[in-house]
Amino acid sequence: MSLQDKGGQDKAGQDKDGQDGRPQGGDSTPAPRPGLSRRRLFGAVGAGAVLAGAGVAVGRLTAPEAAETSSSTVTFHGSHQAGIVTPAQDRMHFVAFDVITDSRDELVAMLKKWTEMAARMTAGEEAAADGAIGAGEYNPPTDTGEALDLHASKLTLTIGFGPSLFEANGKDRFGLADKRPAALADLPKFTGDALEPARSGGDIAIQACSDDPQVAVHAVRNLARVGFGVVAVRWSQLGFGRTSSTSTSQTTPRNLFGFKDGTRNIKAEDPSAVSEFVWVDPQDDQSWMAGGSYLVTRRIRMLIEPWDRTTLHEQERVFGRSKGSGAPLGQKTEFDDLQLEAKGAGGKPVIDKNAHVRLASAEELGGIQILRRGYNFTDGTDGFGHLDAGLFFIAYCRDPQKQFVPMQQSLARNDALGEYIKHVGSAVFAVPPGVREGDYWGSTLFET
Ligand code: HEM
């Protein structure tokens, strides 16, 4: 089925999901849950031991906290994973793992454990019920502790499976080769790619987003800790300052080139665009992916030193938008339409023929769109006296081969921005649908 002809079918499916009595995914409806800071929980558990004898319920102790933190959690369970159309949080820790065992049972056991932990941590609880000290003095704590005093801060944890999990070097380690969706093909090489293998690929990815960086790092660290012997960290990336808005409730942030980024992104409040371009339809390919999505990451160095020496005129030509207001060139305000046909002095297009927004626009690409959800990064120096800074680009789409690939091919060939950026890392993952209560991350893949 083409991206265009999916119509209302998926929407109907979503509506049904919403009425089946199960919790909605945090992505589409970041339903507030009463939250606890881990310190409160930690304190309450400690106090609970003392108070239990007196017949005092721990729940009652925590009740006054609900109002205070009610907006800080995003529902974990639901028909889609959270962290996709969830309003983009301010911070990110992304990690890609290699699976280092050949045992399917060990892998599934880890995914079950991870799911339990993810449900707890996204609710603002410690990674395990016995927590930072509950396991006793002579055991390693089952939560590492650095988030104990912190709220969930809208933590979302989103999992994805890379092509190499299904088959690598001709080996089908986990009996998954025939479950690999066609959409999960390796990305082709694009003009100008300078990819570093150590920053690319991976069998499993976890995207942790939160408004508090320590909460995101804590979540990834605890998953990596529990995965010891099954997975090993291949690469990871910290991100700050979201570079997209994914909801009309958010203002448009700026990227490290100083431009508003995310203006014409797909927004959660546009269900038909989300349905057409983000969620996999049951009829698309592999049925285990229905309600899921595909995730493309690109670590893009931004050559900020040459950029900072270019004129404002050149900077605006490159993007096709005004730096201050974010308005398309020739227009007045940020959300004005792109006038791609408008001509200026001497009949030249007002928006350059190679402007980034022109080449990435649906108008130029036969209607294709993607959901962008990236973050800025700075990781020290490149060793040549420059900051190693840029955009950790994240795109969600229903089929990367039909959406991301043609878009990036067009940009890689002609984008005026190409002179100021370098793609150094790349990965693609199949993001399974949301987890229902009692299921685990990937259960639709492993149990069907
Ligand atoms: C460092 C690299 C990049 C920077 C700094 C950047 C920045 C921007 C900015 C400032 C805009 C205009 C505001 C907006 O509508 O969001 C924009 C638009 C857009 N960008 Fe990028 N971008 C980068 C890479 C990419 C890549 C790799 C892709 C996809 C392959 C992409 C896809 C898009 C799309 C689809 C739009 C909206 C175009 C429209 O319909 O107006 N960008 N980008």
C-alpha cells in the first residue's frame, strides 16, 4: 500500500484502540499520571517498613504529591510507543547496543526485564522495586541512585531494532530473518557521507528523552547495567535543546545555526499526517510492526566556524527563511506559506533553488513528509581546534525507503546547507508498536 492511499483506515484503528479500555499511548496523549519523585518513593518505602505495622498505607503517604507532579510523567503503555509524537522534551540520551549473545532466550529475558524497568522509570520510580538500597547491604543496589531526588521529568523510553538484529553477515542468530520488514533495509550511501562505523548502526536502540538530562542518562545507564552480558554499548549520544517541535503547544526552538527549526514539522495535533507518514499500517508489510514506526538517526556535524563567518544574507539564502522571525523569505511571519514559485529582482526565485526548505519540502518531493525529533549536541573538540558540534537528527517515518531516503538524496545532492554540515553517523531502526499491560518490548516480534 502506498503512503498516500492509507486513508482513514488507520485512524479508525486508532479510535478503536482508544475505546478498548486499555491505556492510550503516551505519544498521542501524554496523559498525566500521578507522579512521585524517586526520593518520595524511596522515603515512602523506607517509611512504609516502619509504618506497615501501624496499618498506614504507603499510598496515602504519597497522595499529596500527585498534584505537584501530575504533569511530569508520560504514559508508558499504549498502542504506540511514547517518545515519537510526544511533545519533544528538552534533553535526550540515545544509545545503540550490539547484542553480544546468540541466545534468543537471553535476549527475550532482557527485553522483559527492560520493559518492567522502563515502565517504572517513566513513572518516576526507581528501576526496580527494591531500589537503591532495598536489595540490602551485601548486594549491588538494583537502582544506581543518581535520579533518586528527581521527578520523571516527562521521561520517555523508546526502543528500536536495527537491521543487524534480524540478519548480519549471513547469520540469522535469533530466527528473525523472515520477520525483517522491507522498510528496514540498510540506508544507501548518500553523496558526501563521511560515516564513522563506531557512530553508526546497532542491533537495538533506546531513545531516552526527558526534561532533565540526569533522568535520561540514569534510565539508559540502568538498562545498560541490566543488559550486561547480553548487550554492549556500541555508541551513544547526548543531546540538548530540542531542534523540533512535535506539538502545536510548543514554541519553535532554534538549532546551533541560530534558525528556528521545526516550523513545518508534522505535529501531533494533525492525526491524518501522523497516520499517513508516521505509523505503520497493518497492511504495510510485517504485521508485527503495525502501530510502530521507523527511526532514522544521523549525527550531523555542523561546521559552525565557517558558518559564523558567513553573512546573514547567505545564511538566509541557505535555509530560505529569515533568521529572526523564521518567516519564509518573501513572507512576514513564521507560519506563513512557503511561496516556492515567487520571483524577485531579475526573475530570480525568492527562495533559492537550492535552499534547504525547498529541497526538503513536500511540494518538491511528491508529497513526502517525515516527523523530525532531533537535538543539538556539542561533544568537545574535533582535535583541530573546532567544536565537535551539530545536530543529532532523528526522523520517524512509516517507511524510510519511501520517505527519508528520497528526501536525503535530494538534500545530499543539492542542498545549499551541504557546505556547512557533514553527516558522520547513521542508523535505522524498526520501532515496534506500543506495549500493552503484560506485554514486553518486542513481544509482537518474538511471540508471533
Ligand atoms: C544539520 C542539519 C540540518 C539543519 C541545521 C536543518 C535545519 C532546518 C531548518 C532551520 C528548517 C526550517 C524550519 C522548519 O520548517 O523546520 C528545516 C526544515 C526542514 N528540514 Fe532540515 N535541517 C538539517 C537537516 C535535515 C535533514 C538531514 C533532513 C531530512 C533528510 C531535513 C529535513 C527537513 C524538512 C523536511 C524540513 C521542512 C521543509 C518544509 O517543508 O518547509 N533536515 N531544517
